[in-house]
Amino acid sequence: MSSMHRPLILDAARTPFGRYRGGLSGVRVDDLAALPITELLRRHQVDPARVEDVLLGNTNGAGEENRDVGRMAALLAGLPPTVPGVAVNRLCASGGEAIVQAGRTLAMGDAELLVAGGVEGMSRAPFVVARPDKPFPDRLEQASTALGWRLVNPRMRSEWTVPLGRAAEDVAVALGITREQMDVYALRSHRRASAAWDAGVHDGFAFPVQLRDGTAVRRDESVRPETSLERLARLASAFSESGPVTAGNSSSLNDGAAAVLMGTESVADDLGIPPLGEILGSAVTADEPHRFTLTPVTAIRKLLTRLKISGDDVDLWEINEAFAAMALSVLHHLPEVDREKVNVHGGAIAYGHPLGASMPRVIIDLCRHLRARGGGLGIAAACVGVGQGMAIAVRV
């Protein structure tokens, strides 16, 4: 067996996250996935043939991803046909899973240079039609593949398959979390994200995407610097008649892609790239599907135990904000976490949630924010539909 190596994040690039049917909706998903790979290799003039595998997280897989978007993106990015590629799916944590799998590959000595990351083109998610059980059916069962459950197995328990926002709402309400608290949290996310963009925090990570009409998408399109508590309060309930979860305190549907260059210390030295960070470990956990918003809690606790550290040892946290209801539910169960160390430059309620690309954004933002503070230890976490959770520790 090969000796162990430290799995290093060397650099990363991402597209801005386009809003649903927004600036990136005219870009094919496989082309979108190729863009940050091309950008990374351009920045560092890496010989494309030196990349040993491309691992991309993707949730849909039903459309232009063509089942294996990792392979498609590698070819479209101009990597030689000899470079393999794989698609990884753990729903909202798919891109994180791709990064973890790349880290394990490096640690085992099975590769020295990899590309990991994720992509989602939610605007371009196709509709699917179930194959009928009988010839000449009276009707066809059609479903959107953009988000949530589709073609549900009737054996699944009904409480498991409620809409994600409704499940998040039910958990939060049971914990006593109010609509006002959710809106305040959402406003925090937008204000911090807007300020981060204005301050150049994302320079060197997010790059502009040139469109065929000569325009470019330069910033995350779902960030709303103009929003206010008054505006948020006027929004209708999204998942129940008078529930606290609204479009304003939820993440949005988005298009985006991120790529992460990962390698060993010897490769970093050879390429002259000071690493962004090191993957220290990860943990995945699961619960009943309708309690998915609480799974980051168990994943974080499992990871802390595995690394033999406490929450006090963590310098920064990034928790993917699927819903304010979800983020506040997680923090309710982790009272030891200093909220001022969580999502210091905003989260997915503002930036958006292009499923496969979301956790790479969270992980790299965490590394970059730690570096800006002189280094430290951070944990990135995400809830996952169908009742899973993931947490990843990095050191900068």
C-alpha cells in the first residue's frame, strides 16, 4: 500500500452564481462545468496531461450533464482524452464529497494532482417523463428535475417526502424559531455578502463569465444589497399557508460551477503554488429524510470527536444556508458556536445554492477567509436532502 500524503487544496476558481433563468441560463451545464477547470489550468500553466482525474459533484445528471459531467467537463476543458472524469452525487454535498474523495485519493498515494469541484445548471434542468407501465397510457407522469423529490417511490413514508422548505419549517417551528429571526438572519447574509463583493473578498476565486452576446456575468446574481427587514416581512409563506419560511429567507435556485486544484506537497512545490489549505478530515451522518436540517449537527459533532478537538478549537465556520430555518436550527443545537465566526461574509441565502457547486464554494471561502486572518482551523458543513449531513475540516 502507498504511503500517506497530506491532501492539499492548491487553488480554486468558480463562476459567479447566476440566478434562476438569469445570466448563466444560456450556458450548457457541461460547458459551465468546464469553465473553472480551464481557468485554473490557465492561471498556473499546468500541463493538462498531468491531471490524473477530474471529480465533479452534480445533483441532476439528467440533462446536459450527460450522466458523467466530470468526464464531459474534462474533455470540453481541453484536457487530453487520457484524463478520466467522474460525477459524484451526494445531493447538496456532492461537490464536498468530490473534494473529500479527491483528498482520500491523494492521501493514499493513488494520485498527485487532481481537479475536484462541482456544477449545477438549475435553469436548464430538464423535465422527465416516467416510462409507463402499460402501452397507450391515459396520461404520462412528468416531473421537473430542478429540485426536490421526483418520481417518488410509493413505498416511501409520506412525511419523508414533504417539500424541503416545509420540512425545514417544521423543525424550526418545533424549536421555537420565529419568522422574524429567520428574516434577520437572511438580511445578515445579504448584507455581509454584498459588503464582501464590494470589498473584493472574492477576487481571485470568482471570475467573470463572458457570454455570447458580449456581456459578462461578474457577480453573484442572487445577492440583494437593497433588501430590508420590511421587504422580507412582506413576502408570503412559501411552503404552508402561514409558515415562517419564505423565498426571502431561503436559498435560491442557481447556476454555477467551481473547480479545485488538489495535489501533494511535492506537486505544490514543483508548481510553485502556495496551498490554500489542507483537508484534515470529514464526516457524514444521516437521519430521517424530513429531519435533514439537523444533520449538520451530528456531522459536526462526529468530526470534532474524530479529530479529538472541541468547538473552541475552530476559528471559523461555514454552514451552507439552505434555509435560514435550517441554519438557525443547527446553531440552536450548537450553542457553543460563536455566531460571529459563522459565515463571516454571508452564505447561500445571498450567494445562491447551485447544488453541486455549493459546498466547493463554502470550503474554498472558508480557506480564503482563514488565510486572510493569518490561518487557522475551520469547519464547513451542509445539510443534504433525504436526511444526510456532511462536515469537512480544513487547516490553513
